[in-house]
Amino acid sequence: MKNIPTLSLIIVFITTASFTLFQNKPWTVPEPAAKKANAVKSDASSIAAGKVLWGQHCTSCHGKAGLGDGSKAAQLETTPPDFSKAIVQGQTDGALFFKTSEGRGDMPSFKKKIPDQEDIWNLVNYMRSFKK
């Protein structure tokens, strides 16, 4: 009975460490997906459509300006990325499309919520507008 508090503490530590290690793991996009070309021309119409989708689906976590400061961001286990930073903007359109479609951890999959692939490409084009 004396070892139960110690054992409980060890279990909590291992669980927390495992979760933290998983969340900090780089998000590797399969090469064919990363190389996928954007199927939608980045023009004013596409960016406007992406902005509407961003407002509906992304602002709550990623923030209005893509800084990762949405109203739900503090409740997440991982910090949403700042889309104005080079680490995000340096990713291919295909990688952003894949991550948006598939999701991981706190980032939900949007392939069912936004079933039209053209809409996800519009969203990718809008994400590019956060580049500084």
C-alpha cells in the first residue's frame, strides 16, 4: 500500500512523457502528397473562398490572422502553428493540403467536413496570404 502513491506518480509521468514525445514528433507528409500540385490557381476569387472557409473551420484554433491564437488554442494539447512563419510557409501546397485533409492529434481531419478538394485548395491559397 505504501508504494501506490509512488507507482501512481510514475504512471502519470510515463503517460505525460509519452504524449509529449508523440506531439513533438515532426509531421511527415508522404512524398507523393507533398509533391501534389495545387489544382486551383491562387487568384482573388480563390483566396476569398479560402477566407470564408478559414472563418468557418480554422479561426477557433488558428486565429483570424493565422497566428495560432484562436479562442480554443489554449485548450489544445499542442500549440497551433503561426502560419506567417517560414516553417509553415516553406511547406509545399501539397503538404498543407494533406495536413488539412488528414489531420493529426488536435488537428482534425477536414476531408469529410470540407469534401470538395477544390475548397481545400482554396484554403491552402488563403493560408499563403499569411506570409510576411
